[in-house]
Amino acid sequence: LKFQSNPNARMSMLKMTIAAAAFAGAAGFQGPRPLRRSLNLRVAEEPAVEAAEPVPVPEPVMEEPEPVFEPAPEPKGPIKAGWLPFINAPAMLDGTLAGDVGFDPLGFSDSDAQLINMREAEVKHARLAMLAAIGWPMAEKVHGGLASSFGLDYLLSDGGRAPSVLNGGLGNLIIAVGLGFALILASLVEAQTLATGSQMKWEEEKSEDYVSGELGFDPLGLYTFWGKTDGAKFAMRTAELKNGRTAMMGITIMAISEAVTHTPVVEQSAWAFRPFWE
């Protein structure tokens, strides 16, 4: 009753009713909201997702093949000596050098450098012995006649023997001078050998192409002509050593034989020095 009797209250109620009716009518005539706008708003509201960086793909690692270990070759047994088959050759004498038959009973060749030095000495003595083996009987055979024909001094020892240390024939002055010149020549050759050795660091290493006793002396070209291959050259060096070793033994036997028998070699074995046409 109080509400109905108050004109201001009734007026306020009326205004509120009219406003509510107007709001309801406007809402009824308003269309639905567009979906695109809603989606755009939703996308705008959601935070943007950053593109992920590409993950680097590791390169394939090539596995190294496992090393194949071959079994070590079985050590070879000792090499039998060529000069005496039932004994073993020294370790340094393996047959790689020309004329190597495993002969070193005193063990002189105990290293590579010593082996090459011994081979140098052997080659030089072999060459001198070959010259002496020819010159010794030739001197006994022709010296007397040549000295008589040209009025030269007779230089042979008593009985017509070639002068040697054992028969005392080296006391002659002319022979002594000749030996002096021979010694000088031999010294020059030896100096050349030592110079070549020092250039090759002789005690440390040697050239693979170096040949013991090689002096480049081949006036007839036999080594070049017959040594067309490595095998042929090896065979010629072997032949030189074998002939030289035979000559060293032969000249030693000649000197001892003449010292003991006081007879020249050409008379002891006259059949070997007689001309084939006689």
C-alpha cells in the first residue's frame, strides 16, 4: 500500500519496466554473430606458435674396417753352408752376395759394414792373385830370354825361380823400386775406395746399387756385353770370385813349393807350361 500511494516509486517502477522491455526487444532483433569473426578473435587471442628449428641429422659415421693381423712368417731355419753342406752358414752369409757359400770359419763378418769390407778385400786380393798366377810362371818362362836379348839385368832368383819373400829374391834394388811403384798404385786405388765409402756413410749404410770392388774398369766391355740382366751380372761376379779364390790358393802353393824344392814351378809341372804345338 505504501508503494502504491507513493507516486515517485510508481514512476521509477514504470521506467524500469519500459527499459527492460526495450532491451528485450533489441536483443530479439539482433542477428547471430558471424563465425569468422569469432574464429579470428580466437586465433588472435591464442599465442602464435613459433616454428621449430630443424633438428640436424648426424652424418653416418663410416666404421673403419678392423685390421687383419696376418700371422708372422715362421722363422727360417739356418742355411746350410755351400762349401761344407753338413754345417750351418753364419747368419750374415745368406747367399745375397756373389760367390757366397757360407765360408767364414773365423767369424770375421759379424756386421753388414764388416761383411762389405771383407768382400772388398777379397775381391782385390783375388784380382792380384789372378795377375800373379799368370805373371809368376811367365816370368820364369820368358824373363831369361828377354833379358839376354835386350841386354837387361837378370832378376830371377837362383835356379830361375820367380823372386818372392820366401826365396829372398826381393832384395834386388830394381825389384824393390818396382814394388814401391806397385804399392803407390795400390794406395791410390784404396784411397778411391775409402772416398767412395765415406760418401755413402760406409759404417752406417751402403747404396743398394753398390757392388764391392766395382771400379768401373771394363776396357773390353765384357761385363756390359755379357751382363745384360741382373742374373748375368751376378754370375760374372761369382765367376770372378771363384777364379780369384783359386788363384790365391794357387799362388800360395807356388811360393811354398819353390821355397821347399828350390825348383821353378815351370819345371815342376813342365807339362802345364809346354806349348800345345810341341
